[in-house]
Amino acid sequence: MKIPMMLSCKEAARLFLEAQEHSLSIGEYLALILHRFVCGLCRRYWKQVMFVQNVIRKYTGNIQEADFGSAPLLSIESREKMKNSLKGL
Amino acid sequence: MKNSLSNPSEWVDKHGDALYRYALLQLRNQKTAEEVVQETFVSALQSKDRFEGRSNERSWFIGILKHKIIDHIRKSYRERAAENLDVLGDELETMFDPETGHWRKDTAPTEWNLNADQLLEKKEFWEVLRSCLANLPQKAADAFSLKEIEEMKTEEICKVLNITPTNLWVMLHRARMQLRRCLEVKWFNKKEGRAK
């Protein structure tokens, strides 16, 4: 008989995702907490997903002002084209 | 004190690259990004009398650019029929062993060197991030941009992309999971990003 408290990593992943959209039942919630407690790979995985999210926010939050790395620049041709279009108005 | 606008002849040199980077991040296509930046400058010139000086010049341009980008995305989805997506079924199938439901050897998360401050200083990391963003499927990437970059509300994004809230949720997770995987393969499993 399957013990409902012991989720596989796949079931835990699905519950973790569903928890972002709607609240889980108490049983599901406890099973998820227990799984994360015992499974190092899943803890690592979801921590990395959140990390990626934060890095993206840092990137987008700074992109207006900062020159991030060798960020792509407008080509000389399109720069000239834009300048000309502003002159023409 | 109110800010005033600089001479339009200086706009492209002062703001062109920043606007282009912003547009490219969201639209992931060089030509389209250039087009919306050009449209932004033209609109700015036509409405320069409406600049009230409450924000700085760069923010004003970014504000116009955001509208242009969202308009562009909206137009590209207006004609398409709404799709139905399985709730993340495909991604989860590929990540886990179908028999046991546990991590597969080749997809199990490796340990990352998560020093965010160091990462931010590495320009190679940003290049990898940009290429990972560029490789997302278009609709997932658009959903991700509107949510994470434009910080739009769920219902607004659904209107722009012509999708249901559940589909949006699926797409956002797909995008996050694919970005994680891409960064793992292209950065964290390589020498530069490996945990010590």
C-alpha cells in the first residue's frame, strides 16, 4: 500500500508548482514539507529556480541604467538611421 | 526642480543603447528591437511637449518604449487562437524517471556556486543569461517578460497574450524551469560556475 505522506520527487514537483497557484490541502502541504525535508536534490532544485528568478530581477532592474557586461549595442547603421529619422520630422 | 529634455539630436547617443538592450531583452530579435526603439524616438519627438519633467529623461523614454513593446506583443497574438496546455506534464516527464518518479541521473540538479554578487560582476554570465532568455519558446518568453520585466498583472498579461490564467501559470513555470536548466548546462556545470 502506498503511504500518502511519501511523495516521489515528481509528485512533489507538481505539488510545489500547484502551491504557487492555489492553496493545497493540509495533507498535501504536510507531504510536501516532509518531502523537502528529506530530499536534498529537490531542495536544491527549487532553491535554484528561485535563484534564477532573483538573478533575472536583478538583471531587469538594472538594465535601464547600467552597462551590464558587454551588453549588446545598437549597430552604427541603425544608430544613423534613427538620427536621420529624428532630423526628418 | 523640474527636469527638461535634451536636444533631440543627442537622444540616440544618450539613450539608444540602453533602450535597445531593454527592447532586445524582451523581444529577443535584433530587427524588431531596433524598430521599436526607432518608433520610441519618433513618438517622443512628436509628444515632447507633454514631457512634464517629473521623471528623468531616461525614464520617460523607457515609459514610451514599454508601451511600444507591449503593443508589439499584443499585435502578434491578436490573430492566434487560444491554446490549451497540459499542466506542465511534458517538463515533469523529462525531468524524472517515469518508473520511480525520482530524479534521473542526467537531470538531477548539480550543486551551483550561488554567489550572486560575484556573478553580477561577470560579464560572461550575463551573456549566457541573455542567450538562455533568447532560447526560450516565444510565447513562454513573452509571458515571462510581461510578468518579470513589465511586472504586469495576471489578467492584463492574459489579455495581451490571449490565454487563460492557468495557461499563463504553466508558461511562466516552463520558462523558469527551462532557464534554470539552460544556466546549469551553459554556466554552472562549466568551470566558471561550478561550486568549489
